[in-house]
Amino acid sequence: MFNDKSILITGGTGSFGRKCTDVILNRYKPRRLVIFSRDELKQFEMAQQYPMAKYDCIRFFIGDVRDKERLYRAFHGIDYVIHAAALKQVPAAEYNPFEAVKTNVIGAQNVINVSIDQGVSKVIALSTDKAANPINLYGATKLCSDKLFIAGNRYVGHEDTIFSVVRYGNVIGSRGSVIPFFQKCKQEGCLPITDPRMTRFWITLEHGVNFVLKCFERMVGGELFVPKLPSMNIMDLALAIAPECRIEIVGIRPGEKLHEVIIPKDDARRTLEFNDYYLVQPDFRFWQQRYNNDWKKPVPEDFEYESGTNPWRLKIDEMREMIASL
């Protein structure tokens, strides 16, 4: 479905954007692939990796999702948008709260409005497990963003633009992930552990990209897609990376949870289970008319998708293989 289409990735020079660019260029033949970001150095580096002499469909747009006028120019003639731009560092968002609001909330609304006005066909926004029952500002801004994108399907009017959200857990090896941090600490012989009981959901970058691209085929507008993922205890992660290192317990940081939730219990009544993912339905009366219910399997009323109770556990050797493949 991406052949001969124009695709734009906001935050296209980030970890997800780079991997998504690689997958799209090697698997499909888009008419245009626009990398939209505010980092000119990373755009320059990507341009060396994907020279126009070989990839004549690629375009690089310097811009910020806070700048609505620039989005109007960038979204002209675009069929599909993947919204990956965000301020996602938890401590930075706590210290600079309104900067996070400007990018993650106001930027999201800009993307929604411009997508509708420019006739974009489909938009998928990337979310995070921290948006479910948030306890930090980053999670709160992403929850707000999720709700904006889902509600965008209500006020498109007679336009054809549809919006959906994809939410998943920690990405193995992404910038800001604990894995590169532990690998650095390994050289010093000591790993700082916040709490030995802590668990997290894990997904590879390639799995995340493939899931998002697949959701473009599945979406009808208004869904929140959640892939089924394995969880891992922080102590097992430490053993997978540096079994010889000393452990230092430093305590949970502000804005951090012991276990992450991707689907809260309050959303169970609207959640459907599929073979490899969950789908949280919107509270739209018209949504059921769009959606094919043949495959649906409602989850139990007390269902909650939480890393601490998730039965799918990642083994130490499995994590080592994933890290080695980066």
C-alpha cells in the first residue's frame, strides 16, 4: 500500500524514524518519503546514508511540529503521516514542563489540523506505555496527545482523513534506553538498579516499525493498537548485559513506576484481543459501523496489560540475542 504513495515521518531523524526509513526504502517504492525534523545535523547524516542519486524519492524538511505554517508546506500532497516527533526524556520534561506541552500536545494538534486541511489520508501517532495511568509529565502529555488523535476522527467533517494511535513499551537499544546506559556502566564494573522488583515491556525497533506499518492496513480510524510484548525483570536485564558487574540499588526515580501498564483496567470494556495485538476501541457511536467485528474477542472485564503480571517473559538468553543483533 506504500508503493507510489507520499509518506512523511515527523521526528524522522530519531531512532524510530531512521529504522522506518530503512524499512520503507528497502521494502516499498514510495513516490516521496519526507523526513521532517528540526535537527539539521542528523538530516545531513541521513542524506549521506540515503543519497538522492540512489534514493530519488527521499526529501529532507527542517521544521518543528510546533510550527503550523511549516507543517502546511511539508504536508502538501502527502498520503500517509507517521507522527514520531516528541520530547520523551522524563527528567527533561519534568524540568521543562511547558516545552514538553508545546511539542507533545500543541504539536500533536498542529499535525491533526494540518493533516485534515491538506487532505492526508491516514495518520498514525506513536504513543508510549507511560501514557497509560501517567505519573510523570511526559506520560501525561502523551496521553493528551493520544486522546487528541483519536478525537480527531470526530471532527474531520466530510474530509477523508483518519487517525489511529500505536502504543508499545521500551525499545531495545533506542536513544535514552536503559540498555545503552547499562552497557556504558558495564565498563565501570557497577550497574545502578532502581528497584530489583522492577519490570518493563520490551520491543525491538524492527518489530515496532513493522507493527506500525501493518496498522496502516488495519486501521479504520479511532483505534489504539497495542502489540503483544514480552516483559523482563530489571535484574534479569542486568544479568543479560553484565553478569559480572556489581549491583548498586539506587531507588526509584521521580516519575518512575515499578511496573508499566499499556492498557489500564478501565479500558478493558473497550479492548479486543487479536492473535498478536490488542485494540482499544474509541467511544464513538459511528465506529462500529466502520469496523469489521468478525475477528473480535473481548478481553475479561478485569483485564489489565501490565509488565509485572504479563505471562510472556523474556529469557536472559533471548535478550542477549536481541542486543547482539543491534
